Amino acid sequence: MNTHTNGAAGGLGVRARRLRDFGRALRLSRTELARADRMDAESVRRLQQGRLEILVRHAAAHSPFYRDHYRGIDGGNVALAALPPVTKDALMDDFDGWTTDRSLKLADLERHIDGLSGDDLHLGRYRVMATSGSTGGRGVFVYSEAEWTMNLANFARLNERLVGVHPRLLPHRLRVASVGTTSPIHISTRNGLSVSVGINRVLRLDARRSVDELAAALDAFRPDLVVGYPSVLAMLADEHEAGRLRFRPAKVVTVSEVRTPEMTETIRRAWGVEPFSWYGITEGGVLAGDCEHHRGMHVFEDLFIVENMDADGRPVPDGVVGHKLLLTNLFNRTQPLIRYELSDMVVLDSRPCPCGRTCRRVRSIEGRSDDILRLPARAGGQVAVHPITLRSPFARLAELRQYKVLHDEGRIHVLIVARDRSKSEATERRVRDSLAKALLDVGAQPPPILVETVAVIPRDQGHGAKFKLIESRPRVTPLATGSARRP
């Protein structure tokens, strides 16, 4: 089982760097970010505008991509709505021209990603992560040391001032369990590694493991706080109700997936807590999180500008589901993301929250729903296969632009958009082999896997036009709702 506990692991140099970075982030969270939390809405807008102007001028001056993208635009009077949006594909297609540090080359970063084994730095100063994202399009993202410190500061703000989790002194250190990805190419894992300074006791569990293994590890560790995918946490809460799991966390946080009302009720009923939600993205860390009132996730508008748009690129009013988001990350100047398109379909709310914060809230996310599949197990019976098992192999395949996985009538059908269609046969073979190995690693008997190269993967045509990376046809009853139990 891929289980990792840690204190201040690593050599003296690594521990010293982590302690320095953690201290800087904590101070930044408790000073600059704390002041931003108390700002009124107009002050936040002025802060955003000032940071936007600095970011746009920096991008136009140092990024060949943005220099061309903003040709003819007045850099002295920046109006957000006048700036043309950007997409992940467009940025990745001109990656070396996108970044503002000419020493950053995509080929070098891909080699760095392939060799990642921990919180390693590229060129001694950059953290590099890869993602397939909510649309299956591959992205590679880079943080300088200063940008990573801001990301960690925001992470600390979220924990301390919204969730209400604070470090505790020996011998009663806070016990934190994470159930999700353990790969260092993912930002959630890198955040965990970067704050591993020995203050908290931390257990990281791979969500691909069986419910039996996860339950045994959590019962032995007895976490105060558990953070993880809602589909998995709902299954674990269901186990608690059935008497097969004993631990009872004081706080629960769900990340990375849509948490359905059924999942929420299962967690609430089993553990007697109201779960928190975090909206995290590789492109900026934690974009939003809910407070103790649980009336939607507060967007950290001192660090991000979020625009909710319809299919034609027009602003969507509060309370209406948008077709996409345009994100502007105000603190990353190495890889400027200015009006960057995210396919997430959300509902925004700017009404006052009882907590007093004036920033807008993400009331719901409608477009991040993947299926947990039940496949035949090699040892007999069935095994629950979490979407991360299917997604992870694709994150390392640089030759893929996009993918979609369909489980249909006893087979898996993978649609891929290759960067070089002349090599599609080899790419299809790599996809097939990687996916089969991932399924074998979690105890599943791989069904027939068909990989097909296509020019475009369309969005679903049903209600809501959701794009699901992992889809079961006919639909398998999701384990996350608590409707299926282990024998």
C-alpha cells in the first residue's frame, strides 16, 4: 500500500529549506493576506487592478507569447475585458514563448517531471507540476520560489482562518490524513511535501488503494483532520456507519471532485461533521474554500480574478451556471495566466456571508463529476477503481493533448487527441499499456481496452453539457454515494 507518514523528513538542506519557506509563508499569511481578508469590496477591486496592471506589463515585456497576443493594446490603461482570453492548448503549443524566464524549456521540464521523486527543484529554484486538468488537456506549470511561498501562504490562510485548523505543540501534534494522489507531479502532494516540517503528524494515503487498506491505515493513525476526494471519503464514512471503521475526525475537507448531496449527507451522518470544500487548481493552488458557515467557497480575490462566462464569452450573472471560467492569477509572473480559460461550470454568489468576508463565493461546481468504476478483480469479485487510477497514466504522457475514458459494455474505450498524429499508433500503444498496468496495480482485471485517436473530443450533449473525463455507460451505481458496501 502506498502510505507515507512524515515529520521533518529529508536531509538537513531540505529540512532547512522547508522550515525557511514555511516560516515565510506563515508570516505572509498572517500579515499581508490577513489584511486583504478585512478589505471591503471596493478596496479589493483596487488591489486587483493594481496587480493586474503590473502583471500585464510584465507579461508583455518578458513573454514573447503575450507580446504578440497583446499587440495593439494600450499597456498603460489596462481594462481586463479588453484583454483577449487564452487557452491551455494555445499556451502549451508555444510554451517556451509563454514563460518569462528564457531558461525554461518544455523539453527540459518534461525530463524533470519524468524523474521527480519528491519536492525536487528544477534549476535549483522552480517547482514543476503536470496536470491533465478538468478537460483532459495536458498542462505543465512552474512556480518560482517567491510564487510558491505565496501559494503556501494562501494554503495556510485557508487552514487557519477558514477551516480553523492550527498547529499544536508537542506532545499533542495535530494529526492530518490526506487521501488522494501521492505523486509529486500533482500540486496537492507538493503542498504536503513543502509543509512537512515536523509541526504536524501527516499521513498520505493513495486513493487508489482498497477501502479495506485505507480504513485500516486511518484507524491506526486516528487523524484529527482528514482531507481527500469526496468519493473516497463518502465510502469511508459509509464504512464507519457499518461498524467497519472506528476513527472519527474532528474536521473533514473534500477536494478535487464534485461532492454530491448524497456524499455530503453520508459524511455528515457518519461522523457528525459538516465537511469543508476546497477548490484547488494546479494553475494557482487553492482558488477558493468555504468558511464555517458553509455557504459556498470564498474566492481569494486578492490573488485571483475570476470571471464566469457563457458559451459565447459573455459574463454570466450571479446565481446562473456558467459555461466556463476565465482565471487571472495575480501572483505568478513566471507563467502569466491572464484570462485563462477553465472549463469548470460554476455558480457564483456575491451576497454577504455571515463571516463578514466580502469576496465572492463559488456556490457550486457543476462540471467536475467523474465516475468510480467497478471492474472484475483478479482475485475474484469486483474492485472499485477510482478515477485517479485512470487519470494518472495520462498525466505523464507528453504526447497527449486530451483524452476521455468511456467504460461501456465490458470494455474501456479511450479517445485521445495526439500532438503528433503521425505517431498515433505508438501513442495508442503507450496509452493502452499504461492504462492496463494501472488497473493491474490496483487489483483489477483489465477489460479489453480500445484506444482511438480523434481530431476533437466533443462535450456531452445532455443537460448541462458536462465534460466528464471518466464516464460509465451504462452507468454503474457510484460507490461514493454509499449505496454499495464491501462484503
